[in-house]
Amino acid sequence: MSDSDDTFAGTSARSTTHSARQDDQLKHEVEGMMRSGRSTHAEEWKDPEPAAEGEPDVDSSPEDTLVGGVPVGMTPDAVVARAELARWLVRADFPATGPELVEAARDHRAPDAVADELATLPDGETYERIGDVVRALGYPTET
């Protein structure tokens, strides 16, 4: 029971759109598709149609290695660098100074290259989020 009213404390985590029974039924319907990685419809007309010949690929930048392309104003290298930094720094590490971020990255067992990159941050600055760190390191950010 919650302290404020007579409802069960776990109800906030449940779906408010469907009942628990309907949620389980919907989960069961897509389970086969999720496991197999392909359509599991018995009737062919229910399958989504693939892209026609000559139609552009769904990926906005098919020649790049990054699925979905790169945000406007960024380079693929900047996307990879930001992702690598974000991989080793969590929200709880912020706000922090450069040396604190180096220590946090080492605590998270980041590679030396990541810690060395963070060590180049200007002294005396406090960073609120990973975007601030990326900008301070000189990488372009999305516009």
C-alpha cells in the first residue's frame, strides 16, 4: 500500500491503456516475431510490404556505418566519440569538473584512451552533461 492513498504502490508502473490481461495477450502476439526476427503471419496479406525496386533505402545515409545517418551539424567521428564518452560516463557523474570526470571514467573501467581524452578538458570548468564535455573537447554537436 502507498502512504498517500489506498492504491497498491506498484500500479504506477502498469499500463493505463490496457488491462494486465490485454497487455499479456499483446506481448504473446509479438513474441514469435521478436524471437525469429521475421514476420510470423500465416496470411501473406498481413505482412508489411518491402520497399519496391528503385525506392530509396529506409536508412537516411546508407553509405555510412551509422544506421540512421548522422545528426545535422555533426560528423560520423563526432558521433562515435560522443557515444564512446557516454558509454563510460553516467548521469550520476554530472555535474563534475574535468578531473572528477577522469576519475569517474576510471571507476567505470573506461579504456585509457577515454580517460586521456577527458584529461584534456580545460581546468576550472564544471560540466552539466555529456554534451558540454563533447563541446569542450572540440567536437561538433547537432544543430
